Amino acid sequence: MRDVIVIGAGGGGPTTAKELAAQGLDVMLLEGGPRNAHPRSRWSTFENDSSNPLIGYLRFGPSDRSQPAWFREHAQNSFVWQLSGVGGSTQIYVGNSPRAYPGVFADYDGPDRNKYDVAHRFPFGYSEMVPYYEWVEATLPVQTAAMGTKEEVWFNGCAAAGLPLQTTKTTKEESYRPQENAILQPGGNAGRTSDPNLLAHPLATGCTFCGHCPHGCIRPIDAPRNLIAKRSTDNSYVPMAITAEAWARGGRPATLIADAFVTKIHTESVHGRTTATGVTWRDNRTGEHHREDAKVVVMAGGCIENPRLWFNSGLPNPNDWVGRGLTDHFLDAVTGVFPHSIKSTQGAGSAARADFPGRGAHLSVQSAPSLQAFLFNASDSGIRGHYTNGRGIPGQWDGLTGRTVGPDLKDLMMSGIDHFMWVAVLTDDDVEAQNRVVLSGLPGDAHGPVPKVIVQSRKRSARTVANRDYVSGWAAKILRAAGAHTVIRQDAMSIPLHVQSSMRMGHSAEDSVLDADGQARWVDRLFITDNSALPNALGGPNPTLSTQALATRTAERIFQLYFGGDPWVRTEVPVVSTDPRISARLAQLGL
Ligand SMILES: Cc1cc2nc3c(=O)[nH]c(=O)nc-3n(C[C@H](O)[C@H](O)[C@H](O)COP(=O)(O)OP(=O)(O)OC[C@H]3O[C@@H](n4cnc5c(N)ncnc54)[C@H](O)[C@@H]3O)c2cc1C
């Protein structure tokens, strides 16, 4: 019997696995998707090869790319942007690692306290979360982004539009700032040349400004896996978990199995309580099923698969909140077209931002040709110049909302990709019971009935809609102040790429699945440590750092509650994931 089984090796699961392996527990990490142990031989950086959702190497599907991607039913025009594989969706993420705004925590008493989703706060205070943020920030590590021309343009626009600069990690006021990114700072030749011969490790270290964050980071060439620039969990927490004996006193390496899709969580009645006892997983390559028992089971399969697995396992759902309350930052996209190059294809995917606590946030994002063309099309406001779906947004947008197609799209794209700046508009959206994951009535796949994702794009709460309009309006103001001659708002169709809170932790047993320890309210020894555990949309900022901080806190709780251990975050100094002992052990393992 294992001590702990963790289901899913994305943003959250490896964090829990690493922390518990470092304490000497016998941890098994099961990942349904592929393990790209040597990505440099398989990854190309071509957009279609990497990100085509059906056949790309960064998709939600099995490792065999001739097999279909795993299907989800959508109740609306939408694309849930998640990946399978070791690293999960962090393989594509751009590493932005802001903290949640303090206003979403239980103890917040600032003058703007009613601006937030007040009914769904964290069940504990911001001050309790800070040591876990600091621990993760030191481990990954999180550092102020390296910047270039596109960031200079953004900062000038923000200042000209009247926003103040923010420089501390805790953001309480509307402001702009460099990103705090989970990307190693450039060193040596990095950022100083584009000559590939001069950009191999150790001549170059950290971010080489290659501009390929979303295609999976593989640089600097020849760097050990734990020194690759972007700190997706396949480069940070997973290497730590599987080498724990090499760097943690008393640590024990976690067992990682990829292509291992968990299809059932087993329970027994212990002292009259439903209690998790293990899992069944299916080997995607052979089709064989395996049973494994554990003292504790941790779900980290992401916001869509966790409810699916819960339902397929027949686990209890007495308050009907399993799968409900899904938040997605109700993403919108506002693009500025500049009369000159702003070098938008160079550098980290997003190295600058603006924050609007309780309203949302902006990411000033790098462009790429097919992503930009996709964004110009991904609208819920009909086709620009032809019809509006009854939604065309009046006022400041001068009719420049909606899908851009045909000659209009061609003309726009001919502006040149380095002339675009697109702003990802993250909305602080409300937890709403109607936005949820259920089981689809369509035929299932090899892992059982498939999930159906319901996000009511056109029926969001008044606060959510007002927040999205407000933050989009600011994006236009900043882009114009920065010198864009054309500004287009997509009124984007549903593109959940920050999916949160479908198995939420909460104060109230009426509308939450997890208690304040991260344990399932109705199943003992079952915990959740990914985005689905987040109580709310965090006030707007990107979620992964908060998920990893919460996963660290939950790992401590597991250690205390079921293994008689002492907490460590307030007493120890974290080991950084770039530690040479990890590189040395990976080399011994041929990784
Ligand atoms: C384009 C893009 C850019 C992004 N940029 C940022 C950013 O800059 N900053 C930020 O904070 N966030 C960003 N995100 C979001 C970020 O990727 C997620 O917040 C994070 O990955 C969520 O972690 P997770 O563990 O909840 O889920 P995931 O990372 O999706 O991981 C879940 C894992 O579980 C596996 N799994 C699912 N079901 C099972 C099962 N039954 N058995 C075994 N394995 C299973 C999946 O295959 C997957 O690997 C971005 C997302 C996208 C798409």
C-alpha cells in the first residue's frame, strides 16, 4: 500500500507530490497523458505542430498522436484550453505568477471589500496564505520578468493613461507592473544574441528571449531539465519529486507513471464514514487496468476531469456542488495595431501586466500568427460588419467588435505580426452554480462517460459583465495611449484557459466540496490540490501560483492529519528547483 496517490501531474499535483516525497512518504504520481522526458527531440516550436487541439504535441489526449484527442462536450461555443501530460497545462503556460488579491480572503476589511465575490471568499486569511506563496516563489523560483520593447510600449501606455506603477508582490490598487514570472532570468549570452551557437547552456542560462513560451520551453539547449527557463512543473516540481532522496533529508523519490489514466476512486466505510482507499488506472498504451491502494488519495486532474472522475466513481454529492461554481476569468481579448514594430514576438510570452483588484487584470501578451488570427475570429459578437448576434458592444468600440473574416482579416494580418499587441482581459468572475461540469449523455470513451462543460457566456452575473466591460475599456485606453492606431475588442467566445473552483473549498457546507484543510467534506482521506480547489476567481489574477501555494498548504495538512508529521513551511528554508543536486540526480537517471 502506498502512502499517497496523486492523480494528475499538471500545475497542482506535482506540488503536493514533491512536498510529501520530501517528507519521506511513499508517493505515487499518476498522469493520464504523455511524459515528454526528452522534449527537444519531439517538440518543434511550429504553432500547428504544438498547439493544434486535435493533433498537436500539446493537446488534451494520449501520447500516441495518431489516436484522437480526448473528447469533452461543450454546451456552448467554446474551447477549454487544457493539456494532458507531465506538466499538464503548465507546459503551455507563460509563467505569470501573481498572488491573489487580498480582497478574496476571509479576513479582508479594506474600504473596497464589497467589490469582490463576497459570498465565496477563502475560508482563511491572506496572512495565513503568504508563507505558502513565499515558499512556492522561492522554490520555482518566481522572479521579476526580463523585459524588452513590447513591455516598454505597454508601460508608456499605462503611465500615459493614468495608472500608477506597482512594485510589491501584494497588489491592492489599480496599477501596472512587470510580471512576476516563473521563468529564469537571462544570464550569459541569453538576451544578447540570436546566434544559436552562443545560446547553448552553459554559455547562456535562463530565458533566451526565443519567444516560444506557448510551444513548450526547451531552452537553453543542453541545459539540464531542471534548468530549462520556464518553470512549468515538468521542469520544476516533477524533477524535484522524482529526485527527493537526492536533495531532501529523509526524502524518498516519488514514483511517476505517465499514460496512466485514473478511472475510479475506491472507498470503504470506516467508522461509518466514506473513506478513500485507492484507485484503478488504465494504461493508455496497453488498455490494461491496474489497482493501487493508498492511505490518502489526492485529486489533481484539473477542473473538468475531477468532477468527471468523482461522478464516475459514484462518490457522494449531497449538496449538489460537485462540478458547480466553475470560474474562467470570462476571458476577453483586446488587440492594438501599431504603425511600427513593437517586437511583439520576442521575449517571454507575457512580461507586463495591469491589475484592477476586484475587477480583473490585463496581461500584455506576445503575438504569434495563428494565435492572433484565431483571436480575431474567436468572438461571440457575430461577424464584424455583417451581423452582431444582438451583442455588438456599443460606445467606445466604434463597431470594432466581433469576428474579423475574409479580406478584413487578411488586411489586418498583413500589418505584420510584430505590430500587434494583444491584451488578455481577465475578469474577476463570480462563482455561479449554473456554470458547471456534468456527465455528458454522449457515448463515453475508454475512461468512462465523458464530461460536459456548461459555461453560460451570455448569462453571467451583472458584476461579472460589468467587470469585463470595465477591464476591456481600460485595455483600449492603454493601447491608444501607447500609440495603437486601431483597437479591436473581440467580445471573445468562451475560451476557458484559466479554469477554477469547480470543486471549491469554502466556508459553507452549503456551496463547497472541500473543507478548509482541502479535504472532501464527505470522503475522508480524499483531498484536492489543483485549480478546482480554489474558492473563487482570486479577484482576477492568473491562478497557478495560488493553486501551488494552496497545494503546499494542503500537503502540510495531509502530513499532519494522517502521518503524524509536523508542519515545515514556517520553520524550514525551501530548496530551489534549480539546485545542482537535482541536476546531478537527473543525469544519473538519464533524464
Ligand atoms: C495558453 C495558456 C496560458 C496560460 N498561462 C498561464 C500563466 O501565465 N499563469 C498562470 O497562472 N496560469 C496560466 N495558465 C493556466 C495554467 O496552465 C493552469 O492554471 C494550471 O495548469 C492548472 O493546473 P491544474 O493542476 O489545475 O490542471 P492541469 O495543469 O490542466 O493538469 C491536470 C493534469 O491532470 C491530468 N489528468 C486529468 N484527469 C486525469 C485522470 N483521471 N488520471 C490521470 N491524470 C489525469 C491531465 O492530463 C493533466 O496533465 C495558462 C493556460 C493556458 C492554456
